[in-house]
Amino acid sequence: MFFAVISILPEMFTAMTDFGVVGRAIKRQQASVALINPRDFTTDNYRRIDERPFGGGPGMVMMAEPLEKAILHAKDLARQAGCRVDDGACPVVYLSPQGKQLDEPSVVQMASLDGMILLCGRYEGIDERLLKRYVDAEISIGDYVLTGGELPAMVVMDSVIRRLPQVMGDDLSALQDSFVDGLLDCPHYTKPLDFHGDTVPDVLLSGHHANIAKWRFLEQVKRTQARRPDLWAKFSPAKQQLKWLKDLKD
């Protein structure tokens, strides 16, 4: 999967492209990342990409022209990488607190794309005319404001890349995470069996796969009910899960 990131701080992205699961996926060519600095598309000696806003007010606004050139360059790179740029398979996404909040269904949908062009804002934002003309979607990672779109872009890339086939050591790992089935994840345990007097639940040592599955589901339910009642209110249990839930109520 192809990613182009438009940012005035491209060096920030080595924190993920050189390490961990994402770094390995890039080395295996399961994903590729092009870093594009809009300052490279300016025409003045100061490589300026921001100006004061019309109408007055504090801060600066990123100008449309260098960002336009950066986006067009990103689209050219996407085509060279084999992406279908003109039919929505490689959208331009602006990381913005005003966007649709990122969730697991959105991540799954994005993982099916050919690629993404991620636009990272700074300062007070980006000239609205650029957004109207080129941006296909806006994504937020939460109801708070950061100094720029770089960290949200990394969050999007990390969540999407780990969803690509064979990126994780075991594809089931991604399927068992929180939110995938609509519930929070269950507790996990490993060696030692006894940690300061706190022991591993007996059911996990039993080797009885059906009982383990039931225990994990009921633990998911209890954790979701306690921590995220909003998720529990939307959850629709399967037939087998309904039977297990009767034991929880008892």
C-alpha cells in the first residue's frame, strides 16, 4: 500500500518508518511511504509556506499554492506506484480536529485502498480553497487540538498498515484487538504463573478451548460495560454469545 505524506517536518516520520511493525512492513515492501515537504515547491528564498490570515486574527495560515503543487506531485508518485488515483482508491486525506473521528471500521475500509495521500496541517490551518479543491476526506483522532497533523498521520498509517495482509506475525492478532468485534479486548497473561501472589486464571491453563473462548468473551463484556458503556449499548451478540451472557447474568 502506498502512502504519501505532505508535511513541513518529514523527518518526524522516521520514528515509525524505521522501527517496529511499520518499519518491517516497509522493508518487506508491503507498504511504501513517500515524504513530501511543501517547502520544496515554494518560489521565494525563504521557502515560505504560510501567511497572515485575511480578516486579521492570531497565527498564520498555510498557503494554497505550495500545497497544491505538493499534492499534484504526490498524485504523480501514487500513479507511478500503481495506484488508481482518479477513482477514489488513493484519496487525499487532511488530518484535522474537525474531521470524522477515526475508528476501527474506518481503518478496515482504508486498508482496502490502493494508497493514501496524507496532508498534515500546521499553524492555524490551511487555506480553505485548497481543502475544497483537493481534499477528499478529513480525519480526526480525537476531540483535542495538536500542534500539527504529523502525529495523527502516524496514527492513521500505523493503524492501517498493521491491518494489511501478513504484516502482523499472526493475522489473528489484529482480529483479536479492542474494537474489532465491537468490544474492548480481554485481559492477557503470560509467565510467570504467580506474580506477587496474583495468579493466572485457571481456565487459561485448562487447555479447554471452548471454555477459554467463553471466558475471554465474558471478560470483554465486563470490561466494556465498565469502561465503555457506549460501545456495549451498540453491541449485537451472536447466538453463542447470547448463551454465554446468560451465565454472566446468573
